[in-house]
Amino acid sequence: MIAFRYTKTDGAEYISHLDLLRHIYRTMRRAGIPLAFSEGFHKHPKIFLNNPLGTGIKSVAEYATADTPFTGDFMQLFNKFSPDGIKCLAFNVVKENQNYANSIKACDYTASGIASFDIKDLLAEKSITITDTRGREIDIRPRIYAVERRGEQLFFTLGCGDNNLRADLFCSYLCSRFGGKTQDIVKTAARADEGIFL
């Protein structure tokens, strides 16, 4: 098995999660990297992705595991046949599925275009209630782990998995409350309990 980190940029940020899986499968097929398939009538390649990323959010920290016996230079071969915006940045040969969808607990992001605000006051609030994309009222404060401004850019860490907060939803809330218009949300890292992956 191979676990790898890859990008979703240069237009690839508008590809849906299911289409992304197809792109990765086709890239590996073009590259001649063999894949294991599920059993049953409708066989599927054994490629396991991390949690879906909101459409339009760029990333340099997407993760996948592919069930393959390949032991060569995966990154070089994958990148030779991959489409623009989907490029392998690092890989490891592993013994089992890394299950990134469950093991990633938080993600780091950057964004620009959000008006300046008092971060200490925001983080001091005990509850921040918003309406999510399904029309439900949720308290997002427990899902905001860190916020920092460096010049025009906002750096922030949000919950993932069971405690997920979409970065675009968080940025929309900040703009509606403090002003500005979000530009270029980029996911820069994914974290587990023991640290940053790959």
C-alpha cells in the first residue's frame, strides 16, 4: 500500500470528491500503477481519500491511500500522468490503510480578504452560533482551534472529522460579522492527535 499527500489547486479545487477519486484512479491506470479492487459485482479500485474538501477551497494537504504492490518512485510516476492541480508531494509505503478520513482531527488553513478584527475577543467567546448549509443552527466555537493574523492573511486551525467545521463556512461567518470578502482559502496541513501527516 502507498499513502500519499497531494495537491488540489489550479482549477482542481472545483472538482467534486467523487470526480477526484476518478481522476486519481485514471492517473494511476495511465501510469501503469497496479491497484487492488473490491470484490463483488461492481468492483471498485481500493483508493481511500481523506474527508471531502469544500468546493473551491484549494489544498496542498490532501491525503489518500492506494492498495497497490508498487514499490518504485510513486511520486515521479504519478506526477508524470496526473492532471494540472493534482500533484503528489510526498509518499510512504505502508502496511495498511491509513484511514485518513477518521484519523485527521484538525486542518490548518490560510485565507485573505477578511477585514481585521480582535482575535482575542473572538476566541474568548464561549459560543458562536451560525446556520450551516443544511439550515441547522450549530455552535462552531468548539470547532475553532486557533486563529492568527499575519499581515493581510488569516491563519486558522479548524476541527475535522466528528468535530468538522468547513473553512468556507467559517470565513463567510467572519466576513458577515466583520466585513471583507474571502479570497483564496488554502488548506495547508492536516493533523492527527500525534502531529502533522507526511
